[in-house]
Amino acid sequence: MKSIRLLLVAATAFITLASSASAQSIDSDRAGLRSNLISSNPFGLLFEWYQGEYERAVSPSFSVAVAFAAFNLADDDVSSIDGIVRYYPSERAVRGLSLGASVGYAGVEEEICDFSGCNETDTYSAFTVGIRGDYVWLLGRGQHLAVAAGLGAKRLLSDRIDGIEGLPVARLSLGYAW
């Protein structure tokens, strides 16, 4: 009888310790998870390339973001705003590798040049669709400092054949996650 009681006490202690150890691993796995990220490209300021983004996790695998960019491409001024949906295969949204799709709106101001010089500008706008790949690192003890890098492209949906048809998307940002 004593051996059955001892076995029951040992089994109860094992189950209690195992469940608390499991809870600790789950808690430590969830430590540092962030659901918001705001970032911008401070290096782009040196080249008159302005970029900013706000991202929010809507589930462990998906996030939505709004991004703004303004830059000069081959003497053409481009500004755009995009809505982005990102998929995080690691199921830790706003951290790690993501694959995304975007829709947005871009404005382009082209300089028209001929033999006499560049005397005219032509302005137009278009809706955009794009794809991108990004990676976000959260650094520091509190994991609030974000470093993000990514590449992609977006297509301008315009009836203009002589204008810009596609735009590169590049991201090298520093930000804050909370």
C-alpha cells in the first residue's frame, strides 16, 4: 500500500513539475513578441530618399502595414503610399522572414528633356501592385529596437506606355517595436 501511495505522490509531483516547466517554455517562447512596429530609413535622408512604415500584427502569421516613400529615380520624382499584407512562416509576426503583397498609389513627375534642355515636366499617377520579401530583427534586452531589410518590386497600373512601368522596392530601416 505504501508503494502505491509513493507512486501516486511521485506521479503527481512529476505531472505538476512537467506542466509548470511546459508553461515556462511557452512563456519564454512568447517573451519578446511584439505586435506593432514603426520604422523609417535614416540612411535614405542622405540621398533624399524618404521612407516610413507602420506595421501591426493581426495574427501570429500575418501583419498589415502602411508605407510611404518619396524618392528621385533617374531625374523623376516618385512618391507612393502602399497597404501591405505580410505572411510570416515562423508564425512570429513583425519578426523574422516575411513575404508580402502590396497595393497602393504612386505619383510620378517626369522631366521632359530634348536638345534644348529639360524645360518641361509631366505629372501622372497610377495604382500599384507589388511583391516583397523582408526580414526584421528585434534587438536588445527588451527587443524593442528593430532593424529591417527587404527587396521587392511594384508595377504601376497606368495606360501610359512612355512612362515608368515598374518601381523597385528597397527597405533598410531602423525602428521601434512594442
